[in-house]
Amino acid sequence: MGVHRFRKRPVEVEAVQWAGDNAAELISFTGFRFRTVAAGAAHGDGTDVTAEVLDVLHSTWVGIKTGQWVIRGVRGEFYPIDGDVLRETYEPVASL
């Protein structure tokens, strides 16, 4: 079968950064698929997870660290992404 190469299609996504104090904004953005959690309690692994977003494509809650961005993907799914990965993968689009 071999190795195949692919290039990511140019798509626009919307994102909101989780600042630790803007839960209402994230709840509105995700349509109530966002919730805060006690630090590290989301997955019991001692990480800096302070919130979760529901990944509807996989029917699971995904941990979010304060400072990460929450992206609405092309299928309406939500997932966290670190700021440096966001900047490497996407470029800003002028707001209307």
C-alpha cells in the first residue's frame, strides 16, 4: 500500500480561548457542551485540566487546560488545541 501524502484543505474554524473565568462564553459557544471541573479531577491524572468539552463525534468528554483554545470543527465537533499548535495550523481570518 505504501505511504501516501496529504495536505490539509483550507477551512475556516471558530475558536474561543479558555481563560479559566469565561465559562459562560464557552457554554454559549459549544451549545452547553462545556463544563468546568476541579483542577486535575477530570481524568484523575494530576494534570492541569480545569474544564471539559464534549466530543460528540466520539461521545466522550475531553479535558481542557486553562489557556487552550476550543475549536468548532467542520462537522460541528469541539476539541481543545494548544495556542502554538493553533498558530502553526491556522492563520487568523478578518472578522466581519
